[in-house]
Amino acid sequence: GAGVSQSPRYKVAKRGQDVALRCDPISGHVSLFWYQQALGQGPEFLTYFQNEAQLDKSGLPSDRFFAERPEGSVSTLKIQRTQQEDSAVYLCASSRDIQGLYGYTFGSGTRLTVV
Amino acid sequence: AQTVTQSQPEMSVQEAETVTLSCTYDTSESDYYLFWYKQPPSRQMILVIRQEAYKQQNATENRFSVNFQKAAKSFSLKISDSQLGDAAMYFCAYRRVEYGNKLVFGAGTILRVKS
């Protein structure tokens, strides 16, 4: 596609519910990042994929967070047993090369609200 | 660990005037990239300008320019001839040179443009 597509745009989950957030990067983009952005704050890194390989998951806040990119294109961020502190915007970004020389394209994010 | 600090939570500028947004960072690396991103209400992060630390010359993109002071670890953004469409949240971000490394963002500055 022309840009990075994220779905759903909004998600309301009851505490304890599992959620899955989808990121569809630009076709052919090698690198894919997930960020978490709390209200009024800057994005914080969650995890990084190079093709299908998850090379860095140091930012995942707990073992309730899991990300995958099985075929090196679409990625899913899954949050199990959601908590109120998980409420945030989840941003996905991709780049065509592993060095990011051509910059990153961000999606519009998924706003997750846990009630 | 690298940190990015934006000390101005909010700034205002009159249309057609000039405004400067501040950013400082902390790193022990000698080579890295610095970025300014704009985030409008649509939530999509849009790259405004990028600076490579090994380049002495300050980056410029049309009405946007930076004042990069490497020794002081300062990276300010100057917006000239401000337009109503410039109103947004602005984030300063740092990235190491090695591939795949994440962006480290500041907390952001809200820019309001008055007509």
C-alpha cells in the first residue's frame, strides 16, 4: 500500500480481555517497529523486526505483550489480560532498509482504552 | 542509555512569525542521527527534518531549519513564516547509527499558531 496501515483505529477493551492490533507496512519494507505512546507523552519503543525475525523486544513492558511478523510483512501486537496502564496509542513504523537511511513511515496508530 | 529532553511543554507563535523549539539529548556515542517529527491530531508521525551528527552543516528543509550544537548536545528547530498548518505536537528524536536501532523520543512540545 501507499502507507502504513493500522487497524483498528480505536479499541475499547474490558480489563482482563485479550486484544490484537494489526500493522500492515509498506510493501517490501524490511524493518518494522512498534511504539507505545501514553497520553501527552512521546512514543516509547516496544519491539523491532527485520523481515520475520524479531531482533529486539527489550521494550515490551511485560510478558503479557507479544508481537509477531510471521511472513515478514503484516505484524500483530497482542496484549493479553489487558490492564488500565496498557491504555495508550500503539504506533507502527516501517522502513525500506535495515539502516533506516530512507527514513521511517509511521501509521496513524491504534488508540487502546482499557476500562 | 540515551535520553532526549524537550523542556517546553507548549509554545505559541503568531502566524508568519518565527518560533524555535528546544531539544537537548544525552549520549556517549560520537555518531548518531537526530530528527524532528510533527504529530498532528491524525496521530501519524511526519518527519520534518533530519540531522546526521558527523555533518557540521545544519540541516534545512524549506521553512524548517535546525541549530545543531554537538558539543552542547543541543538540537533546536526553527520554524520560519509560521503557518496555521504547522500547529501540532513536535517531537525531537535520537537514533544510533547501527541499523535497526530504535528512535528515542522526547516528551514533545505542543505548538499553537495564532492567526
